[in-house]
Amino acid sequence: MAYLIRRLWQMIPTLLGVILLVFVIFNVFGADPSTVLAGKFANKEKIETIRQALGLSEPWWVQLQIFLKQVVTFDYGRSWSTNEPVTSLLLQRAPVTLTIMLQVWVLDALISILLAMWVAYRRGSLTDRSVVAICTAAMSISLLLYVVVGQYVFGSVLGWFPVSGWAPGDLLTNLVRYAPLPVVLILMVSVAPSLRLYRSFVVEETNQDYVRTARAKGAGEHRVMLVHVLRNALVPIVTNVGMQLPGLLVGSFLIEKVFSIPGLGSEIVTAVSNNDFPVIKAITVYTAMITMAANLWVDLLYKRLDPRVEFK
């Protein structure tokens, strides 16, 4: 508990640093929000009215206090594009993104770990070399190519899945009809690097002394791999899995835009195109929070995987 409290306390200055960085990027290097909102043919009076409404006429420290209050209260105002409350807008889009990307996150971890164990058990064989070669080739192909070919083959030619679309509020239809194709296409890209990385972790553990000791005591190969090797290899694997969690949002940009899925990724692309600063700032801060939470979750999980780990 003391370690958890210390880690939570240490997250505060990190979050403050992120907030300050976002504030500087948008307020110093970004475009003038009043000019963006006023349009191309606005007069000075209209621009000044907008500046007063947004607090842009205040000193920079007052503007920073306003931004801090937005972060603490989770109230980032209204979207400049749709005039919807930013928090409500993100809460509507988040379940859509999770329907796709949460499946990718879980399936990528399970498939990669199982295949890594299977390949590492046959290390040096033709199967091992073939899988490594296939992973290298798969990593060399862009996700965009997978999407184009996948939509053509599975959507247009075979007709197994729709090329694009989404059913708002119908989770079962989305899981069965609209989600499988984008999930499979992302997995075709994400599994390859994960499998190669996890295989190296497992192979490294198989060369340790405790593995040879277990075999010398008569332990079967399956027990050695599943009980001894996997448990120790999971520590670096969990680190990588945890760090992939914030990256799910980045991976949703292309997929949601191409498949017309109304999630966070599509919303971010729209916000960037429309200079919708409140939405961009909110998603940036939330992504930083998710990253810190993922790191904390990984650190706490180490103790469950390896009792020798001590929190200091």
C-alpha cells in the first residue's frame, strides 16, 4: 500500500509536466483559437469578443489555471466543431474504440504468447526459422496494404464482412458483423513483432540454469516450459503488453477512418482537421493518464508474477 501511495504521488508532477507541455504547444505555437472560431471574414470586434469568452485576453498564468481547472474537473468545455461537451463526446466515442481495440490488445497478447512458446519449444528447427521469416515479412508490409486487400477480398469478393459501417448501440451486431474484419487486419500487423519479441524472451529463459536443473530433476518438457519458463518470461512480456495499451488509440486512427467507425480515432482525425483544440487537448491529457496508469498496473503485476520482486 505504501508503494502504491508513493507511485500515485509521483504521478502528480508527471501529469503537471504533461499539462504544461500541452499548454505551451497550444498557447505558444498553436494557431489563435479566436481567429479559428471567427472564420475567414471576421472583424476585429468579433475576434476580441471570442478572445474574451475563451479567456485568451488574460495573462498566461490565468490561462494555465483555467486549463488546470479543466483537467481537475474533467470539463474541457465544448467542441468547436459540434458544440457538444467534450467529455460527453469522448464518452460516446470511447466504447466504440474499445469494441475494436480491446479485442486486438487481448488477442494479440494471447496469440503471440502461445505461438512464442510453441516456436521457442522448437527453436532452431525449420518451423522456428519459417515462423521468424514469416514475421519479418509481415512486419515489412504496411497496415494500409492489409486494409485495402482485406476489404477487397473479404468484403467485395467473398462478401463475408461489410467493407465499412457501424451499428450504434447494438454491441452484438458490431462484434459479429462489423468488428471482425478490422480486428483481424490489425492482428495481422501487430502479432508479428510481438511474436518475435516474446520468442526471444522465452528462448533466453530456456538457457537459464534453473531450466537445466528442472530437467535434471526429471521434470517433463511441457512442465518446464509452462511452469518454469513461461512464469519468468512473463515479466518482460507483461511490460510490453502494458506499454501497448496507450498505443491502441494511435492504431485506431487509420482503421476507424477507413472503416467509417465512429470512435475516438476517427474523432481525433476530425478534430485535427477542424483545429478543434478542446478535443485534442482533452484526448492528449487522457492518453497521458492512461499511460501512467498502465505503467503502474505493470509494476504492481510484477509482484504477482515473481514473488522475489520487492517494492522499494
